[in-house]
Amino acid sequence: MGLDDLKKQAEEGLEKAKDKASEAAETAKDKASEAAETAKDKASEAVEAAKDKATEVVSDLKDKFQK
């Protein structure tokens, strides 16, 4: 095996490693986007639940003070 063969193998190995790193980065990006979207949805749900609870409390207080 000559020097040129070793150089070619090294270049091919580097290219494969670069491809794998790119794939891993893309997968991580996709998962981060999914996690962010899930967090956003859960935050929206929490805000809606808080609004509903606040409305309920205000309604209860109105009922108590109107009696």
C-alpha cells in the first residue's frame, strides 16, 4: 500500500466522518425544534389553564360579594 493509497483512504475517512457529523447535527437540530415546539405547546396550555382558573376564581368572588 503506497502513500497515495493511504492519503486516499484518509480523505475518504474524513469525508465519511464529515457526513456523519452533518447527519448528527441535522438530527439534533430536528429534535431541538421538536422539543421547542412541544415546550411552546405546553406553555400555551398552561397559560390557558391559568386564564381559566383566574376566570373561575373571579366568578366565584363575584358570586360571594353579590350575595
